[in-house]
Amino acid sequence: MSDLTKIPVTVITGFLGAGKTTLIRHLMANSGGRKLAVLVNEFGTVGVDGEILRQCADENRPDENIVELANGCICCTVADEFIPTIEALMARAQKPDHILIETSGLALPKPLLKAFDWPAIRSKITVDGVIALADAEAVAAGRFAPDVAAVDAQRQADDSLDHETPLSEVFEDQIACADLVLLSKADLAGEEGLAAARAVIEAEVPRKLPILPLTEGVIDAKVVLGLEAAAEDDLAARPSHHDGADDHEHDDFDTAVIELPEIENPASLVSAIERLAREQRILRVKGHIAVTGKPMRLLVQAVGERVRHQFDRPWGADPRRSALVVIAEHDDVDEAAIRAVLLGACEGASA
């Protein structure tokens, strides 16, 4: 795979019990030779067991390529978890050929698609397609989920979710964002149930979509993977009940690149980053720093006040250029103030 080729990502959405994990297990076992990575974003529930997916690990799907993001909605933790995870996958000697993302059963998929426009990753990955799973028997009966009480209990247990949004709207948002709808548990629904479920979904979708039956997660990977939808560029065709709302909007963030001189004491820089996190609500800092007398570059990575730093490799022929990328909420990005704090740390460390 060329470094200029974007790695395709398939987003798999659907309520708790719709069969997302079963589908992913099947795709992992029948990937057609693709090297897969799997990101699981189930939180506030034990609905997805990462160990179940790890049982499918092999040379094309190594254990380290199965990552659980369990600290909140994937698009709300994009700076803290999603981007670093994608960057880590891209940095591996063996990059994945395809990434599968299993969203929380109550996640709205459209905000996640917006996260793919973040500068740090938009040149590296693309949304190959959004797959929405729906329990055919439940949808035919007007329940949307096989166990509505369990789904609602999941929602009430998670403080990060909107407890007021009707489950029917969540279902409609998942369907409206999809490139392909899979009616799971088709064997239990029967032909009559499948027809009724198909009619419900066709009445909800904003555009014509393929709707296919699914039993035990079994489907040809060529049908699901390789859609080349570039969904992140097609948001207008994927309406949501939450369009125009402030929730999940990621254009409220901004980035500053701060050039710095060589430093002598990394601890002073760490203290400055911690200070910025407290005083200016800096979300994320990442970059490389030249340390006086050290042939290796210092990798700095911070999420809030959690700062990690280590020497990762020699500068070699590369110029000893110190620079940090700083991400913060738009109203909190005072680039001059950020630069002053960081430069002050460098000057103090060199004094």
C-alpha cells in the first residue's frame, strides 16, 4: 500500500443486540487476506467483550490491532483517544489494510464522520462505508431493538448520552447515515418479518439504500468492505435529527504549531504544558523537541495535564527542529500566550 493511499475505514453502527460484534468476528475470519484493525467504542456497558474479538486474532488480525476505546463517545474524545489511536496504527511497520470501527449501540454516527475531517487524520484515512445493523424481528414489531429495556438501561447508565432523545430518533439517525443496511437475525424474522422490517426502513431512509438480510453475521466481505463511499465528504446526504445542534460539533477546535529552540531540561517544558492545560484548557500537545547535547529527538505527547516524553530516534540527517502542535477549544487558543509560556520554559531551562 502506497503512503499516499488513504486507508479505508468501515463504521459499523446499530443498537445493543443488533449483531455488530458477530458481524465483525465474521469479517475478521473471512477478510480475504486483508490486514484488519478493529476499534471498539462501547462504553457504559458490558455489551461488547473485547476478548471475544481477540479470540479471532491471527497473523492478519494481530491482538494489538484490536483496540477498545472505553472512555466515552469516540467523537467527543477525538483528541484524547481517536486521533492518537489512528496515528499509532499508521505508525506501525505493518499498517492495516482496512479499519473496522464498532460504535456504541447508542452512538449517533454522523458526528463520528465529522471527526474524520480533523487535520491530523483526514489525509490518512477515509470512511469506506457506514454499515447499519438492525434486528429484523424487532424492527418489524416496531421496537427497533431486540430488548428495548436493556437499551434504555444502557443509556440511563451513561452520563455522556442524551437521555431525552427518543430511541426511534437514534435508530433513524443510524439508518440515515448508512451506505448499507443489514437486517440481522433474518432466520428468526422469517420472510414476512423481513418484508415488514424492510418496509419500515425504506420509509425512513433519505435515499435509496441496499437492504440485505443477515443471519449469524455471515456475509461476503466483498459486499461490506470496499464500498469507497468517502462518507466524510457526503455529509449533506446523511441528515440527522441533530443537524444544527451544538452537540458534537468539532469545528469549535483550533490548532497552533509552536516553534521552539533547543532546551536543556525537559522537565521545565513538561511543567509549562501542564500549566497550559490548567490555565488555557489545552486538550492535546504533540511534537518533537531538540535537547542540547542529545543526538536523539524528544517525543512529547500530552492529553490535558498528562504529559509523556521519551527519546524516540536519532535526528540523523533531519534538521534539529523543535515544534509542538497544540489543540484547544477555539475560544481558548491564544497562540501568543501559548508561545510565551512555552518559550519561557525553554529560556528558563537554558538559563
